[in-house]
Amino acid sequence: MKAVLLHQHGPADVLQVVTNHPVPEPGPGEVRLRVRAAALNYLDIWVRNGWPGIKLSYPHIPGADAAGTVDAVGEGVSDWRPGDRVVVDPTLSCGRCAYCRAGQENRCVHFALLGEHVSGTYAEYITVPARNLLGLPDHVSFEEAAAASLVFVTAWHSLITRGNLRPGETVLIVGAGGGVNTACLQIAKLTGCTVYVVGSTDEKLEQARALGADVVIRRDVEGGWSRAVYQLTAKRGVDVVVDNVGAATFQDSLRAAARGGRILTVGNTSGAQFEIDNRYVFGKHLSILGSTMGPHTDYVTVMQLLFKGRLKAVIGARYPLEEVQQAHRALEAGQHFGKIVLSV
Ligand code: ZN
């Protein structure tokens, strides 16, 4: 079968497209999927580049997001039949630990993510646990479902489950174009919040406005964007700051938060290690709330909102699987607004 393989870490050039990779066999409780669309996440770049302590078993197939049709089912699987259209919840969990039993699969002691801890979705066929599948209505395309999967469950869990977002609150989203941030923007609007977005270019801010942003601010605004937020909110600050940028922005995010504000984070595109001024945290009674991915109940909730058209996947570019290197370079260059999708 066709697949994208990693044999070593490195730049986009290390991604190899092969046509003779063995088709995987579904084990007990698993389903084999004919992947029709996969989507890129920033995580894929990190996995490709590697980090101290990462352990991949080579050849590794990257990718967390996939949608397609059921191709074969393993022993004990009765809920799915070949031909069913499905999308995959990328969080893998043991189903037995205390967290899993409490419905917190994303805190599982054996937590794993497709494409990071195990082989991923950049392939014609993949095997996944049957419980990770969600049926896809005919009117939702494979591309849209794959593009939505990881980012929408991550955004929903962060804003709604962890952040307890309420109607009428003010939300600042730091960064305009990324998949999680475009999902956060839509979820905050759907909740009934006033949304501020900080972005690097007028073009990205215009697109954020089209998605419902109430106030847009250039990252390079004179005097700094956190000061701009402070002034635009009559020196109050915002109730919730979504900061998935990290090193380059976190200090400003603390400044932009109102007293009693919450800072939500699910990642860091600019670096993980940085200093924070502790005085902002205690002086303004701030809460910093982290999370990764989301439990399956959140996945089902947010994907159903997508199926109903209340939320939409923003697709910035499509590439055939064979052009995976170009797709990775485009993601690294940050030139697209929304998700980059691979057609398989
Ligand atoms: Zn578990």
C-alpha cells in the first residue's frame, strides 16, 4: 500500500512516500480503515524533527487525523461493517485505568496519540480500535472530518470542559491562522462570547473576522498587543486568554488577562520553556489551565456540532499524499489559514 515513512528525524526531505508498505491486519477489537483523507498538525512536525526522549519504532508513519471507510473488522467487532464512512478519534487509551473508567481517556496512564506513540494516518490503510470510530454522515466530506478531528476536540476540551467558558465572557485568542485557534474562535462565538484575536498579518486577521472575531489586533501594533487589549477593554483585560504559542507570547497573555482570568494552553508553537512573572499570577488571581486532546464524550459532542453545521473545519490547502513534503513545508512556513489536508 501507499504510505509515508520516517526512517530518521530531520527536515521535510526525510518523509518518504512508498507504494509497497504491507497492509496492516486488524487485531481483536480493531478496524482496518481505507483512509481517504488525513490532516496535518503541528505535532507532525515535532515528531518528524524529534525531541530529546522521543522513541519511534522505525519505519514510523506520521499523522493523527484520518477519515475514510471501514475496510475490514477484527475479532469481536460488531458495530461496524465494511463500507461504513467514519472519522477517527486520535486519542488512544487503555479503557481500564481509573481515568478511563471516569471518562477521562485523555488522562489515561497509557495515553497514546495516533502518529506520535504509534503508527499514524499518512497511509492508504490503518488499523485503529473500533471504539475510536465515529460514523460520518453522507453530507460531511472526508477532508472536512479529518481536518476537524484533533483540533476541535482539543479546542472544545480546553475552552468548555477545562475553561468552563460562559456566555458573555471576553476571550482573547493569541494567533490567528492555526487549526486549534480557528476552532477556539468558532467555539467561543458559539458560546456567546466576545472574541479578540491577535494575528501576524492583515490577511489572517481578515479571515479571523470572517469567522466571527469581534476585535482583531496586529501582533506588531505600536506599544504591544497586550497593551492594546488592555486599552480596548477599558483597562479591564479579558476573562479568558487562549495561548498556544508559548515562549513568544505568554508574558503578554498574563498581562492581557483580567483579574480572576483564566489562561488556557494546549501547546506551544514558539517554544516550551520561558519565564513568567509570578506577580501577575497571584496579583491578578489568574488560573493557568492546561490540557491535551479530550475525552471521547467531548469528541462526539464537538463533531456532532460540526456535522450539524454549527462549527466548520477551515481548510487552508489540500495536497495529494505524494506531495507530503510540500505540505509539511507549507505548515512550517505558516502561510495558510486553517488546516492542511492530504488526500489519500
Ligand atoms: Zn486508561
